[in-house]
Amino acid sequence: MGLIGAAIAVAGAAIGASLGNGKVISKTIESVARQPELQSRLQMMMFIGVGLIEAVPIMAVVIAFILVFK
């Protein structure tokens, strides 16, 4: 049962992170298209946002390992 729970946790986190990354990147592209002079600032904020979003699946993998090797 722990293996199934771990797999569901990792899969859900991966799906959520991919959707979040897609939304952040698409909104950044829209913003750069509207105001090209802010590209470097928007790009920096996008990388910070993507990094924070990617922290969630990493934590899910750690929790999954805890569940599996408990």
C-alpha cells in the first residue's frame, strides 16, 4: 500500500508542477510580448517562480522515499 501511495504522491506532484511551470512560462511570454523592455526582470522572476514550483515535486519524492522505506 505504501508503494501505491508513494507513486500517487510523486505523480500528482509532477503533474501539478508541470501545469504550474507551463502557466508561469506562458504568462512570462505574454508579459514580454506586451512590454519587451522588462524582459530581463520578468525572466529573473520567472526563474525564481519555476524554482519554487520545482521544490514541490522534490519534497514529494522525499516523502515517497519515507513512505517506501518506512
